[in-house]
Amino acid sequence: MPTRHSSAVWEGTLREGKGTYSGESGTLGGKYSFGTRFGDEKGSNPEELLAAAEAACFSMALSGALERNGTPSTRVETAAACTVEKQEIGFTVTTMKLTVRVTAPGITNEAFQAIAAATKDGCPISRAIKGNVALEIDAALE
């Protein structure tokens, strides 16, 4: 299996500095700062990237699980909300909430909910954060 690479550079102090990140594919990259991460300034941040990774991974994994179930989806849309909070030990990612809407003809809601719950616990990014971040899901068929 492949190993994927990304990099980041931070210049300056924590509050006044600035950072950039990029992925080896050339399709991922951006800028971030203290204000975009912990304030309301427009821009990217590591938590946004983690949420995007979780949403993308979960969507692919759920599509595969539904296909293996014999009820392939025609659309899986996942929004992920990653919460970072200041705790006694420092800033910590505490929660990742997934809101999932799926079109999958021929599946009951009961079967869909079971597959969505198993995927929440089983996709690779979920497994990477499991035990450290509360992972919540609101999954529905459309």
C-alpha cells in the first residue's frame, strides 16, 4: 500500500506567524494562522483538514460497505465537524461529528444504520482517531 506525504512550514511566533501546507499530489495546499485556527479569520487550519480527511474516508468506506451489502449507493454526502477545545493539557481535538446523507435504493433504514455505524468505527481515518476523539454520526437515507 502507498505512503502519502504532506508537509507544512510555520514562520514567526505563534500568534503573529503564518503557515503553509501542501500535499505531494500538488492538489492540496493552503495557508493557515493562529487566527484561522483558533479565531474567526477566514482561512484553513489543521482541524479543517482532519475533518475533510474523515469525511472523504468515511464516504468511500460507506460506499464500499453498501456495495458489499448488495445495495450500492448512488450518492454519499458526508459533512464532518471537527471541534478543538482548550483543556487542562492544552488545545485538543475533542469531537468529530459526521452528518451523512445517502441515496441507496433497496436498503432498509435498519440495515443502513447498522452499516453506517460499523463504517464509523471501521474506516481508516476513524480508526486513526478512535480512543482520542469522540466520533458521532447522524446518518439518514434520502
